[in-house]
Amino acid sequence: MKPMKFGIGQSIKRIEDAKFITGVGRYTADLVRPGGLVAGFYRSPHAHARFTLGDLAAVRDMPGVKLVLEADDISHLGGLPCLAPMTDTDGTEMVLPPYPLLAQNTVRHVGDAIVMIVASSEAELRDAIEAVPIDFDMLDAVVDMPAAIASGAVPVWPEVGGNVAYDNAMGDKAATDAAFAAAAHVVSLTVENNRLVANFMEPRAALAEIDPDGRYVLTTGSQGVHGLRDTLAETILKVAPDKVRVVTPDVGGGFGTKTFMYREYPLLLEAALRCGAPVSWVADRTEHFLGDAQGRDNLTTAEMALDAEGRFLALRIDILGNLGAYLSQFGPYIPWLGVTMATGAYDIPVIHVRCRGVYTHTVPVDAYRGAGRPEAAYVLERLVDTCARELEIPREALRAMNFVPSQKMPYKTQTDRTYDVGDFEGAMRQALDRADAAGIEARVAEAKARGKLRGLGFASYIECTAWGEGEDGSVSLEPDGTFTVLVGTQSNGQGHATAYAQTASQYLDVPLDQIRVVQGDTDRVKTGHGTGGSRSIPVGSVMVAGASEKLVGQLKTLAAEKLEAAIADLEVGDGGIRVAGTDRAISYADLALLPGATEAVRGARDEFVPPQATYPNGTHVCEVEIDPDTGITTVERYTVCDDFGVTLNPILLAGQVHGGIAQGIGQALLERTVYGDNGQLLTATLMDYCLPRATDVPMIDFQTRNIPSTTNPLGLKGAGEAGTIGACPAVMNAVVDALDRARGIRHIDMPATPSRVAAALRAA
């Protein structure tokens, strides 16, 4: 591909950042009408209870109260749908319990919404919420997955017949069992993948209105407006999709959690309809903890069968995935998505994985940055390190012996994934060299002299990205000579305006400030599948490239007559179309004014549906130092060598990797969602839930060793989730390495908090 000044491959700073750093970004809360109606919710203080509401008439008569809704008042509305149900191993469809907009008779987690109130002011709203008359009949709660699936456990949903939502398996059990029986070595490990709260910078908010045509209009931060519109219209409001408009302005982070339909959105629209006025809701941070889908929360036992030399013969895994009290939009599928990547970068001949989704009296769980793939990489890379220690084989040697070799590509895994390209050993060797892994012994000795513990860990990963639905959009020349890109993905801070403008500029050769990217409005952008699964750039940019290339062809045809030249003699350049080798040219602005420059000629559409997933991969190397007196772990060095195929913008790519690593460090060392035995959320504020700060993240040495994807026309691979996938096992392998060197401790679960590390050292 020819290098262009503003095109693909250039390190261009984000063009959208000027408005953010100058405070003129437009987030949902910025659009709330001063003096408008505000909504709030009475949420359950108990994890499991039957309840009886008293007479709400007194609440309805309170000053400023405009509307009070309970479950009986909205019986005409549908509930929240589960869009990714699973089956049992025998093909039996899982039972789908209801997910009502407001709980009726029984609450199933702390924060379960019971009553919605609309008032004229925040103060009047708070008074009314506190005045809701309600009696609770307390019931036992279950929050621990082993306890939830034990005989006699209290059921979250009695109609399901237990707390196992589904019980599925993948692989050849008989062949796996036979391989284990014949193996020279069997190594096993049980790990917890701790539950996380997304904690994006901008809590969820929404503004609901009824437009002059009687249509519902929802403005909210999201990861894609079209999915929200269709679910609202077809499943909940029960109207035609063209009766609903969803708009997403600037978004302050998503991480998967802003993908989903939440109760507040249809309830606000119903309130706007009944009140005849706009109604807004802006969550506070605790509401985010109590009401937004949470992430991870797996308990996994994995076993590896090896021959006498250390070659992997078979892998056996048993996964418990916590789904929470209700089935969130894609919740059941997330643990299963991890199953499909269970073999990672390794050539493992046979495998058997059992995966069970489990109900508990906790907030629902759904996709969080990486969505199943970080969980899979974590258990596998922790297990591989354990294998190396037990067999006394260098960790890099064991991996190199078992990686899928480049010459076997394309390679079909035992979980039905096909890796098109990759050089896993090359990335690992480069990362270890860059990190000076050979010098770790000297650094361990130096740290010991200072009374500290030091360790080095690494993890090699592969993930699947950018699969499934395609994107259909357009690129158009405007009458003033600028260009507009319409695309159905949704930026949550990743820099889409820059990336898509660069893609268009690759073909149009204009500065990025002459290209406007439009997304986040179902009226303006007719189709779209949003942002998730690291799909936006590898899918959306291919569509933008195709539409741009088509548009160039149309504009050359238009220019040929004006310039009295053959189309074959024309080229793009200098802000327009010119005759190659001459000074004869016409600007885009003048082209747009020609008589033949109809809207059809000035615009081009294209669609790209990915034929397969792309498979980014790489190795993360982490070095930590531990203070044995306090248990505090400090990440001292962090090195990455990744394969992302063709890089659209190196600066954007590095930003995504850095952000993902920060979240991975947070999960490995700091973050944990804790529920008490009675289902109380004990970490419901940032006073109790510890997020990583700048001082917790070191300078990151990031480099690429790219091999273009063969399944993507531009050679791109998704990059938004990779940092979180490689970081957790790399950090925890480093922690275990330090603890093992010092005290022979070979296992500790995430998060490796100071208290946990100190306790492990004391016990040893």
C-alpha cells in the first residue's frame, strides 16, 4: 500500500482530543435540560427477599413528584432479553428466566430495581425514594459458585431446577481421558478469575424524549446505537424500529459494559411518554456498582497431560462461570467464548472442556474487555508455568516445544478455531530479549540484598477478534469539498474519528480535518453492529476503504469530462483529481459543484463482512518487586512484543495496548468485587474497590512483530482487548516467580493484594 501523508500507517495524533482537553466534549449528562425532569430508582438493599409495597399514593403526592412506577404499572412492556443463550451438552435449550424492568414480589441481588420515580428536582427525587413504603421478608442468599451448585443450595430461580444455568462441553472426552491415562506427567491447577466492575470514567446516563412525530428518542452513552434501538423497539416497547431513535454523543469509556440494554432506558422512555416532557437519569458511582453488568468471575480447574520430554498431550478444563442473578445480554456466552480459545498458542492434540454457567444472588455478569478470552489465557498461561516448574523445564523452552509452529499455519485448533498466521516463538524470544530476561538472576540478587523479592513472569497469548457481523456504511463528498464518513461502530474513546479519517485519506489524499466521521445516531447511520470484540478498525476500516475507493472511481469519472482526459490518466492528489504528470487539476470543492455531481455520484457505499476472525498474538513480560514486610507488589518493568498485522496508526495502537495492560495490572494486583455471605456488596464504592493509579503502571516497552492477517483485506487484526489478555498471566506469573524463589510458594490467586501476599509469606 502506497504511503500517504495522512493515510494508513502514519503516527497521527488523535484529531478528536482537542475538544476533550478543552472541555467542549458533549457527553450525555451535558445534554440534560436545565430544570428538566429527573428520574431515580428505589433499589433493593437486600440480595434475596420477597417484598410487599405499601400504598404509593403518599409518594405520588409528595412535592415535585411527577410519576411513580412499579412493576404492575408497566406490564405492557417486555423485559430485558438474553441474546446469547446456551445449550446443554445434549442440546437441551437452557431455561431463560425473566429479567423484568422492575422486580415484582422478589428481589435477587442488592441493587435490584423495584420502583422508579420522576420528579422536578434531585432533592425532591431523593426525598421521594426514601419515602417508598416497603416490607421485606428476608430469604437466604448464595454468592459462592461451589456453594450455589451444591446439593440443597437455595435456588436463585426455582423453576430452573438448581443454580446451573447450562452445562456444556467441547472436545473428545474419551480421547482426552486416554491421553491422561498414558501420560508421563499430569499437572493440575485451580485458579480464580476475580469479578470486576468496569468503572469507566463516565457513569451511565440517559435522556429520554418524545419527538414532535411521537417517536421515542433515547440519548445515552453506548457501544452501538442500532442494537439498543432494535431491542427497545421489538422486544420491550413493542413498536416498529422506525418509531425509536437512539443517539450516542461522546462516550467516556465502555469496556463492553455500555453495550447492553439496561432497565433504565425503556423506563425513561415510558416516563417521557407519560409525563409529556424529557426525563433524564445520571447514575452515581455506587449505582454503577449495583446496577451495571460486571465482568469475569470464573473458577477454573485445568489439567495438562505431558510426555516424558514435556510435550503437551491433552488438556482438560472444568469452568464455573458466574452469571449473577439475571441473564445479561450476552452473559451465558462469555465463558463459552473463552472455551473456544482454550488451547491458546499451543499445539495440543486433544482437549475436553466442561463449562457451566451458575446463578448467584449477585449483579449480572457479561462481557468485559476481552470477554472470555482473558479468562482462557489466564488459566492456560498459569498452568503452563506450573508445568514448567513441576517438570523443571525452563519456561521458555517448554513453550517453544509446544507452540503451534509457523509452518503449520493455517492451523485448526481442537476448539474449531483456525489460526491463519503467527510466529509465537519469534514474538516470545524477541520480548524476552528486549526485557533482558537473561539478567534476572542478577536483579534478584540485588533486590535480595535490599531485603526485597524479585521475580519475572511472562505469558504468550492469542485471541480472536473482529468476527461475525459486518459493517455497511458510506463516504461522501460534501458540496463544500469536505468528506463525511458514516459508520455504524461507536467510539468509546479509542480514536475512531482519527482512524477512519486516516483510512479515507489513504484513498482521497486530504488532511484529516477535511473528513468528518459520523456515528452514534440511528437516524443518520442506518445500520451498524457497534463496537466490541476489537472489531471496529478491522471491520469498519475495511468498509471505509472500500467506500473510499469506489468514491474515487466515481469522482474520476466526473472529473474526466471536465479535464478532457481519460480516466486512466487521472490520479488523486493536491486536494482533488489531477491529470498525472501535468498541472491540470480540479479540486474536490469544484468537483462537488459540477452539474453531474449528484448525491449519488458524490457518495459511495460499501459493506465488509469478515470471512473469519483475525488472531492477534504476542508475549508480555513482567518483572515485579515485592516488599516481604508489607506484601506490596510493584511492577518494575513491563515489555510487550505483539503481532497486530498491519498497523493503521501506531500511536492509537500503543494507547490501546497501554490501557489494556493498566486494566490487567488492576485485576492482577488490586481489583476485586467482594460480596458478603448474605449477598451484600462490600465493595460498592471507590473507597472499597481499588483501581490502578498512574503510580501502579510502569513505563511500557511496546513493540510489534507484525504478520498481516490473511483473512482481512487490509491485513488488520483487532487490538483493543489484547493488553488485558496478556497482562494478568504475565503479572501473576511474575508474582509467583518471586514468591517461589524466596519461599517456595507456587500459587496465589488474583488479586495479589498486599494482605494476600503477606499472608502467603507468613504461612510459608
